[in-house]
Amino acid sequence: MWRDERLSSVHEILTTAGIPWAVAGGWALASDWRCEVSDNGALRPWHAGERLSLPIHEIHARAVSGAHPPLELLLNERDDTAWIYRRNPAIRRDLDRAILVCDGIPFLAPEIVLLYKSKAPRPTDEADFRVALPALTTEQRDSLRLAIAEMRPDPV
């Protein structure tokens, strides 16, 4: 899976440009992509040279040819040492624990993906949780449990 030439192309482009990145979901790559940003709940074109800033954190890319499924790119906050949860900046994870690497391809740690999915879980998110949970280390489980607890208000 990781040796697919499309993903290798993304890896080469972003790494060469010095852009930190990680796989966090479905992917595909081809030439002639149309990119849009999610801005105040609506998609709008992302123009060449336009610098994105908060609160924008989502880019949608679609192959003009329609030959490949759309690609969703999610931007994450970070500082020099830690990934920062955009929904609550108090929730942080050291970068070496937030971005893992398999066969040279960086990916977002599963406990962070599950944290994002915990906001309003759909049946697919619940299924992902059931599959991923047994593979998490004790430390990853604790991190996820504490982050979710931080997001949930105390019971009245």
C-alpha cells in the first residue's frame, strides 16, 4: 500500500518543499487537480499563491479528469515540538508521538485520528474505534482517554 507511486509523488513534492505532512485518511493522486478550501462552511477555490491561515484547516482536491476519488487534506496546528488539537489547544502531543512513520511515509497517530472522530461519532467512526483500539499501546489509549475527557464537560 505504501509503495503506491501516487503516494510516493505526494511524499516527494511535500518533502522537497519542506512542508510537514502526514497521511490521515483516504488518498489518491493524479495531475490536474482543482483545489478548494473549506471557508466558513462553504467550499471556495484556493487560488495559486494564496496563503491559508486559521481558522481554515481543510482543503479538498479533485482530479479534473474525474479519474480519481477526491482527496481531503486536513491541516493541523503545531509548534516546534508538539501537535496541537485545534478544538482545544490545551490538548497537545509531542511531534514524535503525533506523527508516526511507516516505510518512510508519515501518518497521523491513530489516537489522534480517533480523537477527531470522537466529536460526533458516526457508525463508521465507531467501527474504526473498535478496529483500532486493540492495536493501540497502553500509552496511546491513555492519551486518547485523557484527551476525550478534556473535551467533555464534567457531569452536572
